[in-house]
Amino acid sequence: MRVRIVALLAFTLIATAAQAQTWPGRPVTVIVPFAAGVTGDIVARGLVEHLGAALGQPFVVDNRSGAGGNIGGAAVAKAAPDGYTILLATTGPAASNKLTYKNMPYDPQRDLAPIVLLGKAPVILVAKNSLPANTLKEFVEYAKANPGKATAGYPGNGTQGHITGELLQQRGGINFAQVQYRGSPAIISDILGEHIDIGMDSMAPYVALIQEKKLRGLAIAGAARWPLLPDVPTVAESGFPGFEAAVWYALLAPAGTSADIIAKLNETGNAYLKTKAAADLFQKLGIQSAGGTPDELKAFIAAELEKLAPIIKAAKIEF
């Protein structure tokens, strides 16, 4: 019996190694847990073109939106760990949804294997031009002097924009009314129409409006200023050291996927981030390129969960 078990284990190891050596032998599905046309989808379509060319098989985007990304995330978590179904996830389905959803259909840390962190899109804080505050510090002072009067918009409950607003209120000792929107266009419309004072959202839709002085950039919640908006300071520069908030994009696979396949995807993903095509696309989208090893992504996700958990708990963000 013992000999049979050892033989079975040896056969399994040989089969796994052979599978990794021949992978990919057919098209690979990259599930994007959001609708076509959103930033994560655009990132995925740029990446799959490079992966397909580099690895010799088509990589095909499959949009599976719904439940804050959990439908697509669950599809990958429950897929066969053979390298033919992978996930391009954002912060929610890769990490923070487990803190906000009561009935999460999978555990991203347990059920998904990290491959590579592609990039981070810092949240930007923008304001209507008539707001009597030209900087984030001045907005905080305005909000303190006018409790409950200031209004802020964000793209959906539990999004990074929402969490950024909660963190700003905690760190600034202020309170402002928060309005939930379905996406950036509605936020922009209401700021331009002066129905709300500020917005907190991913950067890309706001760059041109700030450059054209139709909106005012208060601060970027990133580690550094953005090249296309050199006059907009970071939140840290505005008096809140260590304050960073970003939507990030990561590639993951079902837990149990061969380490050799993970290594191939990691190497190819990192190579893509060094291309001009990736640099141009990320600059257009307001994403700061990342990269690194699977272990570094694993540690990054753990650190994000540790940072976000108390904010989400204090704000009672729950689905």
C-alpha cells in the first residue's frame, strides 16, 4: 500500500512537471470581473496581447461582471488549477471584498495564487472650481468650519473612493455628506454642475478636466505626483503623511496552479511592464507600474487587508 502511494505521488509530480513544460498548449482565458470598457478591462486587453505573442497561444479576455467582482473572482477560484483560467483582478475581488461581503463565495487569500502586481491607480481628490478651498488642507479647514455642509461623491459603496473618503474623515477629524454614484461620468457631471463639492475616484477620467481647469485637483493619494498633473500634490504633501489609497491591478490563478506556470506568467507579466506599450497605456490610464514576484504580491495583499480592515470596520461598510 505504501509503495502504491509513493508511486502515485511520483506519477502526480511527473505529470505536473510535464504539464508545466508544455503549457500553454491551447488558448488561455483571462477573466476580468468587470464589464468591458472599464479600466481593468483595458489593462487586461493590453496585457493579453503581449502574453499571447510571448507564450505562443491566444489569451482571451472573458468579462464576468457582478457582485463587486465576486462573480468573476469565484469563477477563477473554482476553476481547474491548470493555467488555462486566470484572473485580472482589482483591489476588491483580490482582497478587500472579503472584508465587506457577508457571504463571500471564495477567500482570495486561500483560493487564489498570486502571480504579479501590475500597477496602482492612485485615488484623486477633485473639487468644483467655486469651492472656497484651493488645497486639501484648505478643504479640511473648510469642512471643520462647516460641519456636515461639504458633500463628496464616490463611485459605489465599498470602492477605493469610498474608503478614501472614510479615511480622510478619520485622519482629518471632519465629517462630510457622501453620495454614491454608478461610475465616474455621473460624479463628473455633478461636480461640473456644482451639485457636490468634491469627488474621490480613480485618476484617468479627471486628468483632462483638471488640465483644462474645468475642475480643481486637490491631491493625489499616491506615493508621488503624477507626471501629467505635476501641480497637484500628494495627500502626504498636503499634511497627511503615509496617506495612500489606490485601485490596484493584479494577475492571479486558482490555488494549486503549478509553480512553473506561475513563474512563466510572472516573468512574462514583468516583461510586459517594461515595454513602451505598457508605459504609454498606464500613463493614459493614470496607473503607476508595479511588477515584482508572486511572494511580493502575496505580502502586498496581506498588508492591504491589514490597512483596510480597521477603516472598513469603523465605517461599517457591509454588503
